Amino acid sequence: MSKKFGKFLLFSALAGAAAYGAYTYMQKKEQTASAAGHDDADDDFDDFSEDLDEEPAQAKTRSYVSLNLDKAEAIATEAFHKAKEVITDSVNQVRETVKSVTEGQCSSETNFTDLTALQKETEAQAEQSASDNAQDTASASAQTTDAADADSQQSAEENAKGTAAGEESSDSEKKTAPAGQVEEFFDDTP
């Protein structure tokens, strides 16, 4: 779009320059033709020596208009007071507009959401959930270490007994929940 406009502007400038060139050429051609046609250069000049012989005509007597300064002063003060009223009204309108705009800005702050505040709030919630998860993990690991200690004591007792049934039960327990690992259960109930 701008290329087309640029080309149009360039073409318009060239056309204007060509028209101006043609116009000045024609003007100079007319001037040279008229100058060549008149060989009597003396006809163009006026002879002012003839005018000096005659007496100048009597100048008309003029009457001057006296100025009424009181009337002019009254008109000036009236114009000044009108201008003062107009300016005062304009200033009051500007003040009212500024007040309404500032009041509108105060109310618009409640309509718009501050994105930085939302981001800070989200970060605070993420940090809180992370600390809650860390506390839950710490309590869960403490519970599992207690359970693992209990399992290891139980398996040690069973190994000490040397019974075949005890060995089978300890092997199955080790396969389902090895010591030091936490089983994760998901509770789908609300």
C-alpha cells in the first residue's frame, strides 16, 4: 500500500514539475516576443517635466474624526469582562473534567486486575503448597521409617526362629514393601 502511495506521490510531483516548466517556458516566450515587437522604447516612458509646469490642484480639506475615548474604554472593558467570563467557565469545565477523570481512574482500578499481583499471589500459593508437601513428605517418611524399623525387627525375629513359614512371609513382605521405600496410595474419594 505504501509503495503505491509513494509511486503516486512521485508521479504527482513529476507532473507538477512538468506543468510548472511548461508554464514558465510560455511566459518567457511571450515576454521575448512582446519585447521584440516594440522597437520604440521611448513610448513606454512618461515625461514628468510637463507635470511640473502646471500648478498642483488644491488639496481637499479634510475633517478628522475625533475619537471618543470614553466610549472606546467602555467597549474595551466590556470585551475584557466577557473574555474573563468565558475563560472562567472554560477553566471550571476543565477542572470538572479532570475531577471526573481522576474519579474514573480510581474506580477503574477495581475493574482491572493487576497481573503482577496475580503472579505474586500464585507464587505465594505455590510456595505454601510446596511447604505443605514438604511437611507431608517429612511426616510420611517418619511414618515409613517407623514402619520399616518395625518390619526389619519382625523379619529379624522370624529369621531367628528359623521356621519355613516365617521365611516365606518375610520374603513376601520384602517384595511388597521394601525397607526405605514409601508406597503411594491415591485416595479418589472426596
